[in-house]
Amino acid sequence: MRRRTPRGPALHVRFYEKPDCGLCAEAYRALTRVRMEMPLDKGARVLVRLDRFALQPDVAPGPAEEEQLELFAVSENGAAAPDAPELAPLAEVPAPPLHRVRRLSYSALSLFERCSYRYFAERVVGLRPADAAGTVPGQSGLAPTEIGDAVHALLERVDLRAPTVPENLAELVRARYPAVTEEELERIRAFVASYCESELAASIAALEGATAELPFAFEHDGVLLHGRIDVLHRDGPRALVLDYKTNSLAEGTPEEIVEHDYRLQRLVYALACFRAGAEEVEVVYHFLERPDAVVTGTYRVEDVPVLEAELSDAIARIQANDFRPMPDEFVCRDCPALDLVCAGPKLLG
Ligand code: SF4
């Protein structure tokens, strides 16, 4: 502030902090005639010059002005964008390690056959099928895979010689899947009844020594193939394998579904029996949506080289990590990759 006083020349004052004396209070009141210079730089300070009685003199630029950042200065290359500094090259991203399979269940093979990318999502990455929370109390509703599992668990308990629907079916299912709904219980009951009341069940009942839930394992191309057979019957060199399916028959005819989704699984069953000494293997699929939806295929020991070559090819594709989306309305429905890392049926256009 420059101020005329009775005792001397004009007084110049710089405020760097809030004034707290009478003189400075007067300076505040004179702010209607203030001129401010505000360098906008780091450590900026406000310089205030005040004069209540005289015109404001020109103020020579101080050193702070020279240091001010030139916000609107024209760069050396005119209006063009300033040259970007050259960055160090990015380090090369290492290739992810290959998924090397050593054990394969028949259900994993079946999944690979239905959609190899879903196999990758579930069996390599570890994603769980969507909505699979039927074992969680307080949840409501089962995933299709859980309904299938509940049906298999019930059929495992059924007496093959005299098949009937368990009276305590609801209690058994709820013990395994507390989230099951009444509607799902009825579906599960219908699946079990479909087998128990079928002609196929009557034929199996007549077979001496038919056994449920038989585990198997054998090695092929350095991979251990393992699983359980729903029902196995051996009669000398002949073997019969029965597998229950809870697929919706809206997916296609039973024959089409087997050819499309269970071809590999079927040959694994056959090879397991051949490795156990069978010379002829009949593999029967029962689609429980209908008591008569049965698909049968028979292999002879001469077929083994062809079956093994097909299995080798599938294992080689898994070892080569050949995982591709194979969109299908039914397979995609409960896929954990859907809309997360895969567009599913939208890939079909
Ligand atoms: S969404 Fe469909 S196509 Fe994609 S991974 Fe899942 S099953 Fe395969």
C-alpha cells in the first residue's frame, strides 16, 4: 500500500498474510481502489498496492512475473501439438504357460466336446456354472447341472432289480440341495419315475449282477481318464453300460444330442470296458425326459484302434489348448463365461 501521511513520503506495504492491525484495517477499507498482481505459480503470493488519494502509478513487473508460467505461450512448432517425449519401449508380455492336462474325467471330456471354451472357463480357470448355488441354504432354485446331479444321486439309490421312486425323495433332495423349489422337486421326481417305469428299467432288472455307480480309470496318451458308470452289467465278453441324461429334448432328438455332445464320452465308456477285457460293449443313453428316449450304440474289439485315435485327437486338442467358443442356446444358458469373457449365442450373429 502506498499512503500519504503527515510525517513522510508515501508508504508501500505488501500484504502476505491477513492484516490484523489498525493500519491494515484501513487498507482493507480502501480495497475499492486496489490493483492486484497475482503470479500463478508455485509458491504464489498476492501483492496489493493501495492509494486512497492518488491515481495508481504504473508498476514495473517484479521478478515474480518473470517466473510466471506461460500458459498460452506459442510452442516452437506453432499451433501443432507439442512433440511427445519418447518413452522407453514396453517389455514383451510373456506367453502364458500351456494348460497341460494329466487327468480327465468323462464329464470334462463331454464339456470339452460341447464347448471347448467353456471347458477352459470351468476346468482351467475355475469358474463355477452360473446360478449353481443350490447347496446354499436361503437360496432358491437349482442350476441344470444340480438338477442332473440330484437325479443321479437318487437313481444311485434305486434298487435296479425292483426300481421305484424313493418315498422320501423330497427329503433326500433337500438334504443335498436346500435351495430346491417345489417345482424342481416335481421335475426331479418325474425324471426318476421316467427310468423306474421304463421298459429299459425292466430289462435291466432282469440282468443278474447289474451294478450302479462303478468307478473306472485307465491311461491313454499319458492322461488318466476316470469317471463312474451309472450302471454296468458284464456277461462274459459282453458289457452293457447305461448312462442317464437329464438334457432337455428341446435341444434335438436323442440321437442328435448323443452324436453332438456325448460322442467322446461314449467311446471312453467303451474303451474302459475293452481295457477290462470286454470284446463287445453296448452303451445305452436314457434321456429321462421320456421313458422311451433311449439311444444305443455297440462297439466291438476291432473298433478299438479307431476309438483310441479319436480319443488321442481330443486329448491332443486339449494339450494344444485349442479352446474355441462353440455357441449353443442350451450349452451357453448356464455357462459362467457368458457375458463375462464370451458373447455366447450372440457370436452366431
Ligand atoms: S457362452 Fe457359450 S460359446 Fe461362450 S464359452 Fe460359454 S458355452 Fe461356450
